[in-house]
Amino acid sequence: MAKLSESAVQTITEICHRYENEPTPLMMILSDIQNEYGYIPLEVQEIVSKETNISVAEIYGVVTFYSFFSLTPKGKYVIGCCLGTACYVKGAQQVIDKFEELLKIKPGETSEDGLFTLDALRCIGACGIAPAVSINGTVYPKMSVDKVPAVIAEYKAKEGITA
């Protein structure tokens, strides 16, 4: 979405108008845009501001406060490594380090091929199966450093990538 197409602007405008009778529409608007495009860059925030009369500063504050909103595109597969206490004490830091090493990205970054985004999460509520990793909603329990290469290979295979 480097330069917004006319159809993208129209879709964003329609999303804004969908909630014009709501007393506090911003979260619903941003959620719909995030679901539609995968992220909410400044250009989109400016359109939302124009359509809703909510300042860009307020919109930006909401987008950056909530972790489920993103200012940049995410990969096709978002790998969330839980670093909450239970996961951390059972080796989650080593697990995320292995993902970093193999994917050559740091938490918050997306691989060059656009396939993977690595996120460090504080708690995903899976303490009983720590350390836990979530990939697009699929939870991998009791993750270990040894299992990381196979998990990456599984998702690459879905894309027809064998190396």
C-alpha cells in the first residue's frame, strides 16, 4: 500500500462511513482496516482523520498503543513467541533467539520474502504448555530450540519452498 489506489481510498472511506452513527467508532474502523490491509500506515490514518474528524495524533496514539494494530506490513505468517514468566523460565528466550537466527530478523521485523514476522509477546495465556509459540492462531506447545527448524520448514513447505 505504498501509494494508495483509488479503490483503497474508497474502501477506507466506506469503512469509516459504516460506523458514522457510532458514538465511539475509532476502534471498529481501525480494526476493519487492519483486517482488510494487514496494517495501518500514516496515509490511511490521515484518511480516517478526514472522514471522522478525529485528529491524526489521536488515531496514531490508538494504533501505536494496541499491539494488534501495526504501522508496517506483517508477514504472511506471524510468529508470536511468548516471553511471559512461565514461558521465559522454560527457555522461551532461546526459542525466539533460534527463530531470529534462522529467519535473520529481530522481533518486530518481517523477513525479506514477506513470509514471516517475528513478535515477542508478553503472555498468550498458555502457561501450562510453556514455552508456547503462536503462528497465525495455531499454538505450538512446549516449543524447544530443536523444534524451531521443523516449524519454519513446515510453513515454507506450504509455500512450495524446500530450502
